[in-house]
Amino acid sequence: MKVSVRKISEITGFSPATVSNALNYKKGVNAETSAKIFKVAQDLGYFEENHIRKIKFVMFKRDGAVVEDSPFFIQLISGVEQECRACGMEMQMCNLDKRDPGYQEQAKWIMNDKASAVILLGTEMVDADIDLIRGMTCPFIVIDYWKEDMSFDAMLINNADSARMATEYLIANGHKELGYLRGDFRIKPFRSRFAGYQTALQKAGLPLNKDYIFTMATTIDGAYENMKRYLSEKVKLPTAFFADNDMIALGAMKAMAEFGIRIPEDISIVGFDDLTFSSISYPPLTTLRVPKQEMGRAVVRRLRDILKDNDGIKIKMQMCTQFIERESVKKI
């Protein structure tokens, strides 16, 4: 006999409307109530065997240089976990490492598991990895990666516009010699940020000086060592830098301090991400804040809609940033 909403209502003591709202992921049902309803529904066999109740958060790693060392992703995952718990879904963490000898087998298992939906963190993906997305047979959404000639659900950061805004802020503060601290692993987000930086220069009629583009590792320690090397070579410095992310900016700032270069008196810097320790660096770093936990929550909500509606419509979403003005930029 088919299990009804009314039967679940009788057992749980919640109204049929509340039970229905919880089972359909509608707002207004708190996490504790939702969890109780889903537990009873599952025990009664309300869900069909192929009904998806698990989300796999898949962290793709090409070399791990970006995703392994940044606290950015810890907060993103926290948002995913919170939203999964709120809607009574199980979350499973999976690392998919391109360097692993078992990569192909693991990728095939993830792509073909119809009992789970997938959130794929594609920050380190390049176009050569696109077969991973092409082969997906389960419901999925990708974070931080986009392929222009394909259609799939994705959540991106508004990288280009944000970087343009940061560069325009430097220009508005009188800086005309603008440099770029360039992450050495050219992930899609960094490429988009560089495009925004270029757009701001073009709009202001300022040249793109390649001598002011410094290639840096994407970790604090790596960027620190890279900047020390540049400074040891006594390269000419711009009056301000836009950095691909806070990790690069903070590593560069540490090296500059050791060489007696004062921030912002001698050089200004703007970062990207607003990591937790960017507000307590010396000086506190002006940066672009990405709402990381809300980004994670929004991805789960979109995946729930995909599971519920199954209408084949693909949506590309962009999360806007907030400009955080602190003390690392000087008006000249």
C-alpha cells in the first residue's frame, strides 16, 4: 500500500500541510521538524528506491594548489553542509584527484551513481577535463567552472565585474601605474579577473604594462617566496597591485614588509575573496568579499529544484561580491 502524507502526519503529529511542505523542500519548515518527517517517511518506505536523498560534494583536484590550501573552500563547504542538514539530505565529501592512479575509475563511479546528486567543485578544472561533465548521468551542478559551448547548471562568482570594480577603485584613488599579481595556475576565475582588470585599464585609457604583471604561486608561502625573488632583482614596482586572490596578496605583503616597502604608503594592494585573516593582516587588506556560505547554500537549493522539477532547464548563476575597503590602499 502506498504511504500517504496523511499517514506520515498521523505518526509525526505534524499537519499534512507541514509534512507536504517538508517533503517538497518548501520554506517555512525548520530543520529539526524536516529531519523528523524525512526519518518517518524513509522508515515507512515513502520514497521510491531511486529517490535521491544524498548529495556528493566532489572536490576536483588537478594539482591541489588552489583548493587544498585556501580557507575559502572550508566556508563554502560549511554552507553546503548546513543547507543539506536543513532539508534532510545526506552530504558526502569526495576528493577526485587527477593525480590519483584510480582517477578514471573513481570518476566513472561518481558520474554514474544514480542514487546521488553531485555538487562538483570545478575551480581547478581546465577545458581538457570537460569529459567529467559530459559523462554525468546523475543530477549535478558545477561550482566555479564554465564551458562556453556547453549547457549545464553552474554557480560562478562575478569575477570579471568584481575585478574591474577593484581596479577602478585604484584608478579613482589616483593610481595610474597599476600592476597585477597573477596566480601561476590559470584557472577560469583568474582568467576572468584578469579580463576585468584589463577592461578597467582600457576604460581609463591606461596602458597594460607587462613589466607590472608578476606571476605568483597561489599559496601565501609560495607568493611570499616569489615576491622576495622579484624584489631581490630590484624590479620597478607600480604604485598599486590588484591580486588574483587574498592568499597571493598577503604573501606579497609579507615579502614587501621584509624589504622595507610600506603598505599603503609606498604601494597599494587590493585582494579578492576576503578570507578570515585578511581583516587582521598588517595593514588590514582591502578586498572583495565573496559570500561563501550563502554560495554553498544557494547551490544546494538549486540542486533541490533540479531534483524536484526535472524540467531540463539549465541555469548559470553568478554570486556578486561586496567591496571591503580597509587600509591597504592610499589615495595619491
